[in-house]
Amino acid sequence: MEWDSIESAEAFLLELPRFTVKNCLEDTRQFLKVLGSPEENFKIIHVAGTNGKGSVCAYLSSVLKEAGCSVGMFTSPHLVQMRERFRVNGEMISEGRFLEGMAVVMGHLQEVRRKLGKPEYHPTFFELLFLMGMVIFREEKAEYLVLETGLGGRLDATNAVEHPILTVITEIGMDHMEYLGDTIGQIAGEKAGILKPGVPVVFCDKRKEASEVIRKRAQILGNRVIGVGKGDYFYKKLTNKSIDFSMQCQYYDYIRLSLATAALYQAENAAVAVRCMEELRRQSGDGRITGMTAEQVRKGLEKTVWEGRMEELLPHVFADGAHNEDGIQAFVETVRADGCQGRRYLVFSAVSDKDYKGMIGILQKERLFAVAAVVGFHSGRAARPEVLRELFEACEGIAETMLFRDMAEALQELGRRKREEDYIYIAGSLYLVGEAKALLDMAGSGGFPV
């Protein structure tokens, strides 16, 4: 099967959930072998967690690039274009490379079916994208591959890789409980499923219950363990454009760092990335990593741009992918420090299987927003806007609730209302953030869609 355009390829991929079911890891490993074991071409850094996975991947990729390494990065989900999931040295792959990767994987499907003895076998949407990524990054000759898990860790398709050089676990929180368990410990156990014997693990040492599970698993496997807690980094200066913080490093003593973001939670993610780089330097015989300078670390972090995480789409219009209670709590901590002199508008929606009632409860408690604009978005998973509106209308901390058919309608009205000193925040779902970015991209330099 061949695809003559990126649109036809994406249409095929989006149809896969209708006729595929999740496959076992051994099937995915067999597919990788048929593809020529692309894992052997990279030094893989495997990243799992509830919140912050993509950000840590982005920081790692940027610092590795600054150190002179060729680095591939596989993340999910995408915001606007599916190709965002595949980046080489920070740049999204071309349409041609995307199509080539898909053609290579699909061209081996019949062979894999024969080897497995499963004529009905077909990779799921995520499995196929992961397999494509392994082919694409091999063709791009990446030295390092920063690989983000999808859902969970233990049973995630990316866990088909068997020989990472480093594993990373970011903040653990209550999300995807129907698949991962209904306690922090159970969820941490699923995330810790990416740990491999003898491979070091860097993790966010934030919740005692999660940390105990990760440390116990690492001890069983004989892994070096590096925890990153709040005492590892210290805020110096906060503005609505950047965060300055410092941390004590193994090789550089105290190092002062700056992030081009207003999101306070990114200091934690950047600190995790710094500890990862220290571990790579410790274990690597590669001269570029061994000799990495403090300036390369500093520049790599400062240059990192990770879309949809407190991203300023227009002046005083921010989009944040917070989509669970922990994410919303981190979001409001940043909003609280924004220095806004006018009114704050919140554009909100959520996926139906998230705890949106808990998320709205946090937003209501903080009393930061004058107006909540509830919208729908184009997904079968979207929560009903009418239900969200009722929850917001019951909030004492928000004066006005508005209901809009979609993001375009909401941005038109808020663009009309907004004064120069007002701030608009978009949060609750990465799907929502993606739609906002697409609309504002189409509007171009004119600003709000009209």
C-alpha cells in the first residue's frame, strides 16, 4: 500500500483505532527485528511519567544538540501536525521522510504476519508511529534517541526497546486510572516497568509513595538511582517571559540557568534533564558528552521551546496543556505569579474520561479568573460543554461563565472583549491547545480569528 500525500497517510493512520487492538510487546519486538533492529543504531533515553515527559524530552534533546550530538526525539501527542511527534535536532521531519517511514513499516507487515503466525495482526495507531520513528531516526543517522512512552510504561509499545542507556520517570500523578491503577503506587509501578537491569534511572522524587515503588524496583534490578527533588533547584528570578533558577551540579558546582517560559513547573523538568546529562557524562566514553561544559547545558536549556506548555500564542494569550489535577495545580501556580493588571479569561474544555470535576474545583478555589469560557472541540472524546458549564456556574470563585460552540467562536468573542492589560489562558486539554494554535496560525499576524 502506498500513500501519495501526507493527508492520505494521516487519514489511514486515524482510521486504525477502528479495526486494531493493542498488541503484546513480543509482537512489536518481532516487528523491530524484521525492520533490522533499528534500536542498535541509537543510544536510547527512555522517558515515562504522568506530567512533564514531553518537556523533559525537549530539554534533553536541546542540550544534546548543543553538545554537538545528533539526536532524534519521539513524543506524543501532537498538537497540530502528526509530524511533530518526530524531531531531529529539534526540527520536525519532512513530509517525505514521514511517508518513507510509513512505507517501510507497512512494506514489512506481511512478513511480520508470517513470522508471528498471525494473519490478522496489525499495529495500532501508536505502535505504527513508534515503528515508523525507529525507521526514520535510523535513516536520519541519529546518535541519541529520546523516546517518550505513550500510555503507562510497562506495556507501552516503546517498551519493546531492550537496551536503553538511561531511563527517566517524571512526576507521577493520578491519570489514566482505568488502565494504570487507582493509587499513586500502582501507577508508579506501571511507569517503573520501563526500568531495565543495570540501567540507571533518574526520577522526580516528589511523592513518597511513588518514590518508594521506583526505588524498590531499581534495587531489584541493580540500577543506579538518581532522585530529583525540590531541594535540587532554587528560583532566582521570575517574569512572565522567563524563569531563572540555579542548582548544584556534579561537574559544574552551582550553575545558574534560564528557561524561556513563564511555566514555573518547567524548572523541575529542566532539573531532571540536567541530572540526566550528568549521568550521561558519568557513564559515557563519548568525548563530547564527557567534556560537556556548563555553558552547553545552559544554552541548551535556554534555547528549548516546547509548544503548548504555557506557550504565548499572542501577547498575553497563553496556552497550557494541563489536562489532569496535578497539571491544573501547576498551571494555576504559574497564573498566580503572572503579574496581570487586568482581568483573566479562561478558555476551558476537557476529555470526557478525565477528572474534569476535580480540575474545575481547583480552578474555582484559586479565584484567579473573572470569566470561564467553556468550549467544545473536535474529538469524540470531548466532554460535553453543557456539563462543564454547569460545573463552572456552581463555582463561587468565577463571576461569569460563557458557552461557545468551538474554539473559533470563543476566540472571536474574547478577542473583542480583551483589553490590553487582560490575560487569556487556554487549558484543560492538549486537543484544545492544538485547535487554538491551528486557528491562530491561520489567522496569521492579524491576531484573533475574525
